[in-house]
Amino acid sequence: VDSVYMVVPALLRLGPPEEAVRQLHGHRDRLRGPSGLWSARHDERTGRLVMPTSWGTGNGWVAAGLAR
């Protein structure tokens, strides 16, 4: 979830906005739970959340990344 803060804004500044939006949607689809809160990590190989509980600090990173 940290990469929503670090990667998405950088992609928006460096390249076409579609890639930043694609990354945001991919993170959202993998990390955001039914409550709307975000979990910390997803394993692409297994297709499962590594830490399925909501992560308060990570939700702050998402909010800060969207604000950036």
C-alpha cells in the first residue's frame, strides 16, 4: 500500500496519466477490503493478501498519495 503514496504520484508526473490510474486501480482491486479500508500487502503469485487486516498507517499513505 506504500506504493500508492510513492509510485502513483510519480507516474502521474512522469508519464501518461493512464498508467498512474491503472496502478491505482490495481492496488485498489488487490488491497482494499469490503469496508473500504486498505490492507498492507498482496502476493501476486498466490493472489492472496499477505496481511489481510486493515492497516491504519497504510490507509494514511493512501490518503496522502491521493492528495499528492
